[in-house]
Amino acid sequence: MNPNRRRCLQAGLGSLALYAATGAPALLLLPTPHQTRGPFYPRTVPADHDHDLVRVAGRGDAALGEITHLHGRVSDPSGQPLNGAQVEIWQCDARGYYHHVHDRAGDARDTSFQGYGRTRSDAGGGYHFRTIKPVAYPGRTPHIHLQVSAPGRPQLSTQVYVRGLQSNTRDFLFARLDGGAQARVQADFEPVDAADAMWSARFDVIVPAA
């Protein structure tokens, strides 16, 4: 078993044991670690901001990069799904540039990549995006920014990392997290045999209580 997964399982079992021993309410699931949303969150929401970042309205070509299905479930610490939560993601394109006025790209951006998308979780807490596998750029390991806004709960901003990359350990933001938190912000990018994607990654989000 992957050591990071083993630590998460042990943490979860520890919480369940505490609940069983005391009979008192306990957080059965640890909230997803908060991370800064960084300087490249959109200043204005782009006209095309749906869940498919690989296709931009009005353009016939798909984005550069390795197309990926990013999906998961949004829930509270008790495991109850959060219906209707707004889920947003943003990331650099396959050339390493954000679609943001303050990035350094100029005309080098991949204009067929949306750069930002949003969706709402369904009744089971599920969400889904079609995007690209994240790539590195100077100073950062590959990552996808993710933010969840659910009624009556604090807004959660975090970052999704590719599990097991050596470059993660050299990333200054990733390094600020302890081992257990690092495990909870990584996702397994699994190859898929699909016409519309090369990878699939599941990233469940636990939103803390108000």
C-alpha cells in the first residue's frame, strides 16, 4: 500500500476509534488542507467558464496538453455530500502560462485552453471537469488550483498535486504542509482508454464546518 494512503487510512480509523470509545461527536474526515489561491485567480470571469477547459467557444481546435478528467465528491467532515457547491479550477496551460493579465506569457499562451472553469456539485456531491494534466512552470511543481464555495460554510481554496512527483518535495507551498496534509492534496492520475481523455484523477474535497 502507498505510504501516504496508509497514513490517511490510519488517521481516519483513529477518528472512528475515538468516536466509538467516547460516544461523542467527532470529525470523521479531516478537512482538505487550505492553500493560497495565488496571484492568478481571474480578475474577471471569462465568457467561457464551463467545466470543459479543453474547448473554448468559437475555436475549433482543442487545447494542447494531455487531456484529463478531474472529478470527485464534495462533502462535509461527517461525510454528508454538499449539493450545489460551486467548484472552480484554474491552472496554467500546457506551455506553462496562466491566462491572466499579470502572467508573463504575452502571445505565447495557448488560446485554445480555457484556463478557468466552474461547475456545481450534484445531489451526491459529485463534480467533474475536463482539463489537462498540470505541468510545471518556473518555481512550481505541477498543480491545479481548486476552490469550493458552499452555502453556510467557509470558502475553501486548495491545490491539487500529481501524487508521487519528486518535484513536489521541492515546491515551497507543498513543503509547508505536514506529511498527512501533503497526502490529502495529491491525486492519482490514472491512464484511461478513452476517446476524449488520456488521464483520470479523483480528488475528493472535505469542506470544514462553519
